[in-house]
Amino acid sequence: MGGLDSVSTGMQGMDEAIDMLRLGDNVVWQVDCIEDYMRVVKPYVEQAQKDGR
């Protein structure tokens, strides 16, 4: 799973379901409130920081 151009969402289950994100992917979320969005974005940003991105 994953390659040089793959990045983690910060959520293992999501990574497994979508086989990781690829650099350049466009991701669109429709949410009812900012809290729903933050539950997805916060782990992604934390993982990106750990990965030095």
C-alpha cells in the first residue's frame, strides 16, 4: 500500500478504504458544520507535519 507519491490522511481506516491519497488528488467534502470538517482535517494536518510536508 502506498508509494512515493502517496500520503496519509492521518486516519488508518480512511487510508485503507481509499488506498491512501496521491499527491495532487482533489478531495471535496460536503459538511453541515465546521466541526465535521475539522474531524477530517485535523488528523491530516497533524500527519502532514509529522511527515515534514
